[in-house]
Amino acid sequence: MSLDLDVALDLDTPLFGLDGERLAYRFTPPIVFDMGPINPLSRGNQRRLFGFYKPHGRFVAVWKLPDGTYTQEQPFPLFLPEFKQQGNFPSGQWDAVTYVHVYQSPEVVSLAEAAALSAAGYSGNLT
């Protein structure tokens, strides 16, 4: 039994089949701890109080581009394939789809997508 899906599956999708065969992987985007707890406009006791808290993490978005590559830089402009299919594409110089999918939080991905993410250097983010 295998799943033949392009990119993301539902988080409730089983990762293993009844016979132990792997059906999918869970991809967690990279996490950076750069969200400081201090409001830059705070003063006095408020600033000192929040100085005791450690910075908290946030997910770094991973963008899948139409050519199959991955980047953490946001493509511009943000045109999805659905825009082109629905005829909502602006005419003129902006006539190309700029990204296929964006990973902003943990998602279950198919075996093929997991292989592509692993080849792009995200093997440590697959479980």
C-alpha cells in the first residue's frame, strides 16, 4: 500500500501501514529562537522583568518552487498555480507561478516529497 500524493497530507494520516511499511513522513520546518521577550518600547521594571525570559522559537517558512527546489526566502510576487487556473492572473510581466507550496508548521508529507526535502538538505526535519 502506498500513498500517491503530491505535497502535503492531513496531519491525521498514518505514518505507517498495518504491515509496518512507511506510508508518509512528518516534516517540521526549521525553528529559530530569535523572538525576544522584551518589548523594545518598554522601560524600567517592565524591561527588567522580561529580561528574565528566554527568547521563544518560531518556524521558518520553507517554500517549494515550481522547479522543484526549496528556499527559505519568500518568492515575489506570491502567485499560486490556482490563480492561473482560475484566470485571476495579472497580465503583463507577472505571468509565472512563483511557488507551489509553503511549509509554515509541521505537516505530513508523502514519500516522494520527503525524498525531495531530504535531497534539499531537510533530512533532519523529517520524522
